[in-house]
Amino acid sequence: MITLSSAASRMSVTVEELGPKYAEALRAVLARDISHNLYLLGFLEELGIAPRPEGRSFAFWGAFRGEELRAALLVDGDRGWVMPSASDVSDVAAIARHLEGRVRARVCVGDASAVDPIIRF
């Protein structure tokens, strides 16, 4: 977990990997814009929020402002796919900064403004 603050936002953003206790919060974030988050919603429903020991390698990461989950990012390790939720770009960028140097994205899919900070890592 990492906490970042921005003078512009006046509120710190905490980034952490999402586990089962955040499943409902993640569904709520993704449901805000179903058309843009349809793949992420399907992925969550099919494979869950965390990988099974015998399953595929992936992780959902989240950006929190206080206790509120504001944005999510799927890192699909098996495919090298990275996909942000349709959320505030500054929240997605906070996740990207946290993962910089830890993730090698082969494919990044999403809104251009959300993908821009991700392709830099």
C-alpha cells in the first residue's frame, strides 16, 4: 500500500491490491459506467477479484480517497494486459505511479486519457 498526495486534489490517494473484502466496492465502481467497464465486470464475474492457486495470474489494484474506492486497474499477468476502469484520470494515474517498474504491459486497453499514464510504466 502507498499513499500519494496532490496539492491539486488536497486529498491523499491510497493505492493497494484489491482482495475479496473489496469485491462489492469494485463492482460499484465498475457499475458507474457499464459500457466502458464491461470487460472488467465480466472478468470480475468469471474469475473473481483474486486469482485461485491453480488459476490465471492477475490482480486488481485500487485507488482510494479516504475509505472510498475511486478507480481500479486490472493487471492480467498471463496476457500482459493492463486495463483501467473508466474513472477519474488522476486516480488511475496514482495506480500507474504505484506500479511503475513492477508491471510490464504488453497491451493496454481503455480511454486514451486513462491509458496515457499507464503506458509510461
